[in-house]
Amino acid sequence: MQLLTDPFIVVPSALGLAILLAGTALHKLRLPDDFGRVLVSYDVFPGFLVTPLKRLVPVSELLLALALFIPATHQLAALLITGLLLSYAGVMARTLSSGKQVADCGCSVGSTRHQVSPMLVWRNLILALIALNLARSSALRPLGYADVAAIGLLTLIGCTFYGLVNSLIGTHLSSQDLFHD
């Protein structure tokens, strides 16, 4: 279990989550009305909450991404990110269990849209576990040049892997729609 709190795991995990949160937050801030429509499509939130949520959620995501790198707020930010990801998974799971189809999860970066699916629920649960692991980590050991290079490479590989898996989730759903109509 010591390995899970080593900077070799913690730093790329924090960087990856921060990149993900910041990317989705900037997308939501750039297109707030689109995000508002996504919130309405879940049919979970009362109408009067949609306008504040479409502003509050992306600002919160951006602040949490930044707070991951402030030593005094690192653990709290990781716990709040865990809660945020679990709540996203919960809203998606509730929507799926009700039989409602939501065409856009509201969690993408760019123009890619992902239909809410069990795979997205699992993705958010896995991301929540990664965030929870960050909350367990304490002070980092001193890093050498090789550590920094390895961390940079691992972050790049992790972000690429995440992008690939996310694309496969979208492609899988698209092919399901194509062959089941």
C-alpha cells in the first residue's frame, strides 16, 4: 500500500485529475447554456437550481483542480473531488435506473458528446477511487530528475489512456445505436 502513496503514483494522479477537471470546467464555462440543458436533461434538479448549478459546478471543478496542488488544501480537495465524482456517478446511475436516456453526460471536453451509460458510471467510480487515494497521501518524498521525468511520462501516458478509453466508450455507444435501430 506504500506504493499507492508514492509520488510516482500520487503526482500523475493529481495532474491527470486536475487536467480533467480543468478541461471539463473550461468547456462548461465556455458554453454555460449547453451545460444548463444537460442539467435539465437529467431531470434530477428543480428548475430554479439549474442556473446557479451551471455556474457553480464548473467554478467548483476549476477551484478543486487548483486546490490539489496547494499542500494545505490537497487532502480536502481530494475528498471533495471524490464526493463530486461519486455524485456524478450517482446522478448517472439514477438516470439509467429510471430508464431515461440522456444524450450528453455533460462531462466531455470539446464537441464530443457521450450518452449516459453504465460505462460512464464505472469510469466516474474509478476516478473517485483515484481521488480518494490522493486524500490518503501525505508529504511527498524529495524528487530527483529521474522521478520528475518518469512522473511526466506517466502523466502523459495516463492522460492518453484516459482519452483512448473515453473515445472507446463513445464509439461503443455509437456502434450500439447504429446496429440496434
